Amino acid sequence: MANRRVLDTTDIDLRATMRPIGTSPRDPTTRWTSSSFAKAVLTPDGPGTMLLAWDGAGSTTAEAWGDGTAWLLDRAPHWVGLHDDLHGFDPSRHPTIAEWWRRRPGIRLPAAGVIWQELLLVLLGQRVTSSEALKSWARLVHDWGEAAPGPCGLRLPPTPQVVASKSYVDFHRRNVERRRADAILQAAKRANRLEEAAGMTASDAMIRLTALPGLGVWTATSVIASSLGDPDTIVLRDYGLPTMVNYAFTGDARRVPADEGGDEIMCRHLAPWTGHRQRIVRLLSTVGAHPPRRGPRAVNPDIRRL
């Protein structure tokens, strides 16, 4: 069985494109270098690892290992954004957007193609900082996951079966409080049904994911954005996105809470690009259109000491 394929990625900004499916250099399921990206995945066919390496001249080689090799190689074009359709996208509708797109025309939207491991990371991010979520994610992966196939030295996320066998006490020891733990346990027990959302439209996936208690609109839109790569799905009820979008279009750096009209303000700004609203958000994030920080970073308590 072939374990590699070559892709033409001449017009694609690979690092910016794949950032949503490779969240952090501290993530033990992924690895970044200056010219490659690797990710360990619980594919529908079994565990696997894929390494994408680019030569700087427009050629990217995808190489995979494990039972999920065939699935991963078939998925490779989605990871690098080759299946992302720009039809109907018009950056010229706003001069600032047009200029930023002129500078970064290679940004595409990736699609991880799996639900469970993207969902687990998102659920860990409910009501805590990204830093704390990544720390808990790393603990779960190291403690409950397994070594990933291949030479990249990665680890696989814990399977739904392993997670479902745990209790709240196990999560507490990894700094995850009961509310998030209960949502994760519910998701693990219904992972097969949730995984079906990977093959659905964004609207149907939204219905499937939010039908489970503990999976609200923020969780569902976050998972759909990374797993399906839907160009119009914007993450709702997010702590920072409405403020970032409003700042990018108005220069007003004041915080705009999502549940106090912020989502509505964000959607109004993005309305001219309906059908491509996630693309605009990714562009703003990539060019660094963030308001200046007004205070110290938020810190979450370590509940393991309680």
C-alpha cells in the first residue's frame, strides 16, 4: 500500500492554512517545523500519523503511517486547503479587507475530517483560557493516549472508549472541573453518533452536535469550523472574536461581549461576505487584527489543589 502522495500547493500559505488543525507547538498530537506539519489522528480506519513536508517551490509531500494511512492520504488535500472553494468570495467589498487579502492571498480553510478529537479539545476549552485547555489536553493525551504510528514521536488522543471508562475524579486530577468533565463523558459515550457529523453539511452537523447536553453553540461552531472547514461557519459565543472583528472594522478596542450583542455586531460586519464569513475571520486573525491588550492575562485556578 502506498504511504505517500505529492500535492501541488503552489498558491497556498501552508502554515497559515493549517494552523486551525494544529493549534499549538505544545500539543503532543502535532508537530511543526519550518517546512513540515505532522498530526496523529484517530481516523475511521484506525490510528495514523500524517506528515506534510513542503519544499518551498510549491510541492508538498504527504506521508502517512498506521492503519489510517489510506484515509489520511485521501484527506491530505483537505488539510492543505486544496478543496476550499473561493468561488463567490470578493475581498474588494471593503478596502481594508482587500489590502489584507492582497498581502495574504494564500490563506485557505482546512478540514480535519474527524469530530471526536477536535471536539475533545474544544470541550476542554469551555470557560477556561486557551493555555489552561492545552495543558489539560496534554495531560489527557500523555496519560490516556498511546504512541502514534510512524517516526514523528507523536501521541494519539485518547479514544472515546478510554475516556468513557473514566470518572470525574480522573478529570479532577487533570485540572478539569465537573461541568466540563460531564460534557466530555457524555460526548465519549455517544462518540459514534457525533462522528457521523463529519460527513454532514454544516447545518446538519450543527443539529447533531447541539442535540447532546453540554454541547452549546460555541462548542458546535468551533468543531464545525475545524472539522468540516465550512467557509461560512463563524464561532459564536466566543470570548474574543466579536471584539476582534469589531476592532478590525471600526478601530474601537473596547470589549464587545458575545452574549451582550457582540455576536450580532460581528455578524453585521461580516454580512457582505455571507458564504465566506469564516474566511474573513481567519484573515483577520492571520494578519493580527487584534485590539491592544488592556489588562493582565486571565488565570484559571488549579482545581487539583482543592
